[in-house]
Amino acid sequence: MKIKHLVVILSFLLASTFTYAQHLPKESRVPGGIAIIPLTGLNSSIAPSTWYKGNRVMVIPSKGTQYSDKSRWIAIAGIPLSAKADKKQHLKADTTSFYFDVKDKAYKAQYLTIKNKRHVEPDPEDIKRWRTEKTKMVAAYKSWSTPDQPAVQFSLPAKGPYSSPFGLKRFFNKQPRNPHSGLDIAAPHGAPITAPATGVVVDTGDYFFNGKTVIVDHGFGLTTMYCHMSKIDVQIGDRVNTGDSLGAIGKTGRVTGPHLHWSVSLNNTRVDPILFLNQ
């Protein structure tokens, strides 16, 4: 065999070996971040059933990653913004327990003025509507599907500057509210919103706070949400590929102007979308 052909074959095999290495999200063991945990000692041919804070966790083969010498499987767990640095985090895979630490992270504060007072102090009917919508969204966050290849790296779903990063401590009309659970991308009204990876649409709606919304299931407990849209181009059950249209930028729901609120949920935990981007 000629040397040139041998080099080509070896290069191909090396690239194949690192299927996951090029696609793992960035680990960040902070509130709102991601922990990548080698499941040491679990060597069965079937991925172990893995749970963290009552939610099932994504597990993928370690082959081809920097963790391949530690375990056959790795867990990729989303860490809630409420996680405390002084408390060991407990993850259970089959009957084996794993523990990991979380470091503190100081998120900045953001003060917004909302013109629609009901979006700051909802009336009883608004609250009833919001609770119904929240139940639907949580069911979508908890979607569990098993595609052949997990999508663990994303492209940006819209073009524009980041107007509000993930994790901001938010104040609406000077009143404290939940931290910002996504990444805001500023873009003109009507600009396209596209799927960042392959997935299936599991929820759509026109919600009180989120406006026109789409949620996509990417498999193994990983979902993405798109809010404040001006229009929706997909329906529940639609399969989308990277770059397919989901809809358009808008200013529906609780907003101060047109933008996309893009949220990433891993094991029913909102995490920083930046960690999934190929940068």
C-alpha cells in the first residue's frame, strides 16, 4: 500500500474515532452551567439510567473523547441556577452514586421597564393562564427521545448581537423576578429564526409571558425554546434539520422590543446556551 493512501486511511479512522470529541458542549461547573462526568466503573453495553435532582440525564459513549480512558460512558448534566457551591451535587447512574462540586458565579443585574403592567403584576386570570402554559412547557422540557446521534452542539438560531446574556438577575419596573433563563439575540422584526440542530417540535403556542413560542426536542433530555416570535412556521411533530425555518423574530409577550429569547434546557434545567455553541 502506498504511504499516501495509508495516511488518508489513518486520518479517516482518527476523525471517526473523535465523533463526540468535536461536539461536546463546554463544561462549566457553575449554577446554570454543565457538568461532564465520567461514569467510572460502569462498563455495560447499555447506557446506564442516570438521574440528577429528579430528572433523567443525558449519557453518551466516551469513545473518542478526553474521557475515554476513564469510563465507557459520560453523563452531561445541566446544573440549575439555584445550585449552591457549598453543597455536593449528587448524580446517580443505575445504583452507583457520583458527586461533584459547583463553583460560585456572580451574575449581573438587569433593570427593565415594562409598559404592560399586567406583565409585571398579572391579574388572577393571567396567573391561571400562565400556570396552564407552564405545565405544557415543563412537559416539553421533560421530553425524552433517543435519536441515533445526540445533538450536543448548536449553531446560532438568529443573527444579531447578544442583548441580554444568560443568568442576569432581573428587575421589572424595579421589582425582582426570576433570573434570565436564556440568551437574548437582538434582530429586526421579521428576521428569520432557524433550527440550531436536528430535532422534533414538541410544543408551540402564544403564551402570556413568552409570546409566540416553539420548543424543539433534540434528544436525551436536551430541548431548545424560542420566544417572542412574530410568526411560527412549524407544527408539533415536525422534524427539523439544522438551518430549517422555525419562524421569525417578533415582540410578542413580555418584551421591550423585537428580539429572540433562546433557551436551552438539559435534564429539565435551563443552562447557558453559549456552552453549546461551536465558537
